[in-house]
Amino acid sequence: MFMRMNSWTDILPSEWLESANFGDIVLEGYASSLSSGSKARTVALEAKELLQNVSSHPVTFSFVSFDEPNNIGDGNVSITYLDGQRIVDFQLGERKIPKGDYVVIGSPELRIHDGGANAGIATNALNAARGLLMSLAGHTAAEQLAFTFRLNKSTNDRLSYTSRIIENFRPSDEFLFCTMESIRELAKRTGTHLTPDHRRRFETSLIFLGRAAGEMDATVRFTHMWIALEVVAGGYGKIDALLTRVSSGALLKQKLKQIKSARDGLFHHGRRFGLAEGQERLICAAILSEFLHHYRVVDPALQTYLAETALMEMQGHDLSI
């Protein structure tokens, strides 16, 4: 099945397997262009110590090869909605891993006091390792995700299959802040008065919002949303003016200022940050309000939404993480 590897545990540090602080070990396998004996692979392997010094959580990687195709079990989660109710369907199937070269990145989940495990910290470490490989040899060093496993330490090579994470959100109608009339009027005005510059800015902003919609990493989603906001505003220096137009009260201004401070903390100091659901909707409201403002379309529902958001904070409903 494998070339130059007899067991999954061969590529993992023994202290991970022995430590009571670590739970299951997450393994991600990516197709890799770094062939055996290549200079790029040699340099990448030399960078393992650098990765371990930089990463705040244990992580490692190894290169393995399949000498023949392999069929593995695979779990697939699909989400549909019926009358606004979420339906989650889980199906077990098979997935084919073609023969070839792969880089396998591993990181242990950190056990927490209630008996559970912190999966997010391992995910960040896996992404850091993939980022290092990309920095050294380009994105094909760890290009396409081929498989994800969880290694059960108590049974050594026993693997379980992972599905994507599912998040729970409140019903969409609770966040609806634009009326049909205002959207209809905005569509009419953009149809006759849309300059190439504003088309480019608005379209790019929506593209980054679309990327945010499918992103499970909270920090990356925040980054996409902030880029969408900054693009539609016309630059970072114009963010304050945009937020001032959006803000209808001191509390809301403070909340928007906190989001901007989180952006600065991330971009200037590397402090990771994820938005709460209400904060995500505030950014979306700010982006749509800029669309409306530019075309002088007034939407009372938007102002009501923002006022009610501030009221929620006054009543102690914290929108922050």
C-alpha cells in the first residue's frame, strides 16, 4: 500500500502517542509535486524544525507514496433546507486515492477539562504547515486535499473518517435588513448609472463575501469579509467614513470600532479573530448600506435593523465572540 512507510505511527512523534494531554491525531494528505530526491523536498524536510519552533501547537509532516490506487471509506455530509428547517444527511461511501506522491500533515487534538478535545487548534497548526510548504515550493507542494483521517491513539493504526464541520445559525429572517422596494430601486439605478469603477468595486466585494460564505475557518472568513468591506468603501482610509454613515448610535459605533480594531490586530500583529454571527451581519449591512448610499436609496428597514442591533447590546445580548 505504501512505499517507505509501514504504519501511520511511523510518521508521528512518539511523545504525541504517549502524552495524556493529546487526544486523537488529525492527519491530512495532500497531493504533492515534491518528488523523492528533489531539492525542493530536501529543503522542505529541513524546515520541519523551523515549523515546530514557529507553530504554537505541535505539528509535523512527512512525504509518503502510494504504489497503487487505494479505496478508502469516506463520510459525506450534505445540508439541505425545507421550509427554513435544516436537514443534515450523512452518507458513508468510498473514495479512491490514486497512486502517487503525497505530503501528510499531522497534528494532535488538545484534550480539554470536560473530556472533549480542541479541534480548532490542530486545524490552525495543519494550515501553518501547509503554508510553510507553499512558501518554500509553491502551492503544488501541498495542492489538493486527498484524504483526512483521525488516528485513535488507544488502538494505534485505527482510523476514523472525518466529515466537514457543521455550524448552527439562527433563521435568516432574523437578519433580514433590506426591503424589497429598496433592492428593486437599487437594481434600477445600477442599471442606468453604474460606472466601470463602481462595477469593479461592487463585484469584487461580492466575490469576497462569497468566499467568506463557504469558509469554515473563522479568521479566514473574517479576512474575506473585511476585504469585501474595504473594497466597497474605496480603501482602508475611507472605512471610518463608511462606518460613520452606518452607525446610528454610540453603542453601534463602538461595536463597529471593535471590528475595525480586530482587523488591525490581525493584519498588524497576527492576532487571529473570528466574527460572531451578529458581527458578520453588521459587516454585510455596512456593505449594502454603501451600495444604497452611493445611489441615494434610503431603506428604513436597514436603519431599524441597526437600531435594534444596538438595542440588543443595551439589553445584554453580546454580539462579540
